[in-house]
Amino acid sequence: MAQKVLITAAASGIGLEIARAFAEAGSTVFITDIHRQTIDAATIEVPGLLATLCNNGKRSDIERMVPEIRKRKLRDRKSEIRKLRDMIGHDGHDTYSQQF
């Protein structure tokens, strides 16, 4: 069964390479980033990536991202996200565990 993976701050650099590796292994990969241009470039460079703008420092962005993931069927009764890779530095608050 293919995994479903969420990688934040992943439109470039090591985050994009991790997304690419999961996608090449057959996973459904959803990435977030704060830069529209890099997200657009990443989805062209790695076919099949799902992506949205999200500033993980803003709770409102995270609260908007969660329904977006559900809308794209990354979380449903049969298959939930199994991997989460946060590629940004943060202040130690676990904002995702409250949402997933």
C-alpha cells in the first residue's frame, strides 16, 4: 500500500528531495511552502506532487491546510497520512498533533 506523506517547507532544497524520493517510491506526497513560485516549480519538476501555500508560523494557515488535505483525499477512513516531515525550524510547539 502506498504511503501518504505531508512534508512542510518542501518546495526546494532537501525538503523537495525528500518529497521526490517518496513520490518515486509510489507515495502520495503533499508539500507546503510559503513561496508560490517555488511550489509551482516543484509541482512541475516532480510530477504528481500535491501542494499548497502554508506559513507554518501562522495558525490560520495550518487550519486552512488541514481541510485542503482532506479535500484532496490524503486523509480518509481507509488511509491516513503515515509520514510527516517538518522541514522548517520551529519554537517547539507541536501544531500538527492537534490537527491530525
